[in-house]
Amino acid sequence: MALAALAALEATPIADEDAHLFVLVHGLWGSPKHMLVVERALKNSLAEVSNERIITLKPSSFRFWKTYDGIERCAERVIADLLYEIEILKEKDHLKVSKISIIGYSLGGLISRFVVGKLFSMGFFDEVSPVFFCTFATPHVGVHFFRPNLFDYVANRLGKLLFGYTGLQLFVADNDSLLVRMADPESAFFQGLELFESRLLLANVKNDRSVAFYTSYITEFSPFDQIDSVNIRYLKDLPPSRIGVTKVWPKFIDMEKSHRVENPQEFQGNRQEATSIIRSNKILRGTILLSAAVILVPFYIPLIICLSLYVSGYSALKVKLLRSMRIEEHWKEVRLSVYHEGVIDSEHAEQGESRRKQRHNLAKHETFKGDTSNFTESAMEGMLFAEDEFVGGQSKIIEENEPSDEEDKDSNKVVCMEAHDEEQAELSESDSNQTNKSLFASFLRKKHIIDILTDKNDRVVREHVESLRNNDLSKIPLFSEDSKLDLLEEQKIIVKNLNKLDWIKIAVYHDLFNAHDGIVARRGEKSNPKGTCTIYLWASILRNHIRDHI
């Protein structure tokens, strides 16, 4: 009788647990590793406030040079990764994806918007509820250089040829005008975006040579070009964090209080804490810049341009020869097997497991393609940095700590974790509870921790979130006629249409050489404490939303 009861117990199917899946989409030349800090912030911040298990997916099938293949092809690969992961979550982990959020970084934000449109047209959101759509430094309005100089003239004509079909789309030079089509209110891309409970974007105001403020903030204004004449004000009472031994404050800008100064010559600069000596020392910075120019101009730049043109040609040929992926058919099978009590295809399960292993390996080791794409990205950013230093307005950075806040030790939660532990990245996706406990324990054994005043972050962003929704341009003094750009007609259409949606817009200022890297703390928590601190404040907006909608 006992054996019969045991057999009956074993035959009883395990009930599936609901899961909230966050899809983290990297950018041009990128890899899943770029999203590690964002991933850890989500898991550390949201698990305790969510009724669903927080799961993350960092698609790897469009990494490195594959990002040249065009937004549509990259989006198809993301969807394929997503569908296989939904199946393997059901089959192996007994998790049913009931909610989805999509986070895009740089080009990944545009890829994510195409993903949303495709999912909408397939009926995906009839089964899975869309919650958050977020972008970090994404060129929503495309890429265009506006300065009346030779560099910008050449960049506008050469740039669209350097990055494969993706380059044509970014420079709004493709025959299909994809970015314009994606912003059309009648399109699936726009209507799918409307379904998300919350849409957020973060935009660097300066020091981002890859994605300018106007295009990531979705505006026709560019008020931070001459930043020495702008007094940047931050949202009030933002709490500090401790990243390793460094105490830093989040860098959410108060756009309504930031303003131009009457006497720029007397202005002491926009002060930030924990500024590197290279960044703050003009002589040292100039020496490094000159050395970089001597190396970049005669050797690296020609090499990178030739390499990028070669890959662009190869990518164009590959895209023409390869067939489109069978996304719609795959979704029909997933819909039946996962959401209507069907049976998961064994080949799909094997494919899903194989893709997991691939992401596991990429989290620990780069490939030759990864090394060369990183090399190309660094050279491109260096070239743009040099142009910005010589032609644009650079800020006077003065190291100064923010006014000290009293820490509410009784009510604030401290999040402890090891900084930049990439060896554990593979454990972040689709983990069991036991794995999560082991991972957290390994964090506590490390010496380097980060302390986030989570509860205080929650309270402060709740006070400010409505001001971040502000679409009344008259309340932003920096948005004046003299800071208005002469956008292309296609770009004006994109700005007008995308601003019909309700966005939480967050302007960010990091005094870094490469704020595009810093906005997602791409090189890890310890290497970018300000970026990490800012990411956790962003995560508190998501925490509050989840609490309010339980």
C-alpha cells in the first residue's frame, strides 16, 4: 500500500510556478556579458516584491559582428532564443512564463522594439502579459551628426556603410525607412509598445560618443553640447550607495531645475564625487588624448574602417542567402505546448538546452570574433572621443562629495553582493531556489560588496516619478530654440510619434570618458560605481510598480 501511494505521488505532475521573464538585449558589437550588472540589479531588487519568480534571459545568438545583419534579423534571433527558453523553463524548471519585460541597451533598444512588434503580430501578448519596456542609451531617432565640420560631414556619409544593413537603418538611409515605420502609431511595433504597463528610457546627457542625448531621450533638443554653460541639478534627496570602498550618488538629472548659467567664465563646473585623476587632471588628460591620436589616426582608424567594411559586405551577402527563421510556426507550437497543456517537442528542448550552454560558455570566455568586435568598438569610441575633445565643449569636472545624508539603518535594506563576479553569470538565468541561495552565499563570502539603501531609493523615486513623465517642454528651460537641432524630416516624424506614448524619461550625467559604457556599468560594479548606483535607483522604479500592481 505504501508503494502504491509512493507511485501515485511520483505520477502526480508538478505544478508550474508563474515566472516573470526579463529579456536583456545587448547592443552593437556587444555580447550578453554587457548586461550582467543590470541583470544582477533586477534579481537583487525585484525578487522579494514579486509574486512571480524573476527570471532573466540574455540572448546570445546575435552577438558581436552578427549585429551588422540588420535590426529585423537580430530581432528574429532574439525571439528564437526567447521561445526556446520558454519551452525549457516549462520542461526543466517547471516555470510558466506569465509576464515579460524587455530591457534594451543601445542598438538593443531598437532590436527590442522590433521584437515587441513581431510578438504583438503573432498574438504572443494574448498569453503573456507585457510589463516593463526599458531602454538604456538607445538611438530611437537614429544617428546623425549636426556640427558644420568635415568630421561630421564624412561621418554622416561613411557611417551608414560601416555597420552592414544595421548602419543603413541607424542612419535612416534604408529603402524601407524601418525606424520611421516602427514609430507609426498604426504599426504593430507601436501598438505592441502601448500594451506595456510602463515604458522607461535612460539617456546620457554628455560623454556618450555612440548615442547622443537627443536620440536616446527622443527629443529635437540638444542642450548639453556646451555643458560648461549648464548648471546640472539632480533630483532632490537621492540616497548614496557604497560600491566597494567608494561612496557615490545616483545621477538622475532634474530637467526642470537644470539651467544655463549667466556667466560661464565664473561657473566652477558640474561637481561630482569619485572622479578619476585622469578625468580631472587637464594635463594628464591632454597627454593621453594626444598619444591616442598619434596611434589611432595613422594605424587603428584605417584598420578598423577596412575591417568594418569587410564585415559589412560579408553580412550583406549572408543576409541575402539565409532564409528567414520560422518564428510564427515555432510560436504556434510553444503556445500549444506551454499554455494549452500540449507536449513540448523533444528537439526544441534539446535546442533550448544547447542555447543555455552556449550562453554559459560566453559568460566565461570571449571568442576571436568577440575580441575583434570589442577592438572595433573601442577604436570607434576613441575616434569619437578625440573629435568631441577637439571640437565640442568639454565639462570642467571638479571632484566633490555630495552633501551627506543620514542613513536610516532601521528601515533600509542592504543588498550585499560581490562586485563583477562574471564567473557566476551562467547561474543567473533560470535558476532553482537552491542555486540562488548558493549564489547569494558565495557573494557574502567575498570581501567586495555593494550596499544599496533600497527602501530609501524606493521612497525617493516614488516622490519624483511623476516629474520624470513630464512631456511639457515649457517646463524644461534648457529646451530653448537655440538648442533645437535641424533634424531630418524622418527624424521629426519619429520624435513626434514616439512622444505620443507615455514614457518615464531619465536623463543621466556621468563624468566618464565613456558614459555609453557606464550607463549599464558594462565593465562591472567595481569599475563603474556611479553607473551601478544609478541602475539600482532605476530598479526601484520597477520595484514600486510591481508593489502597486500586486
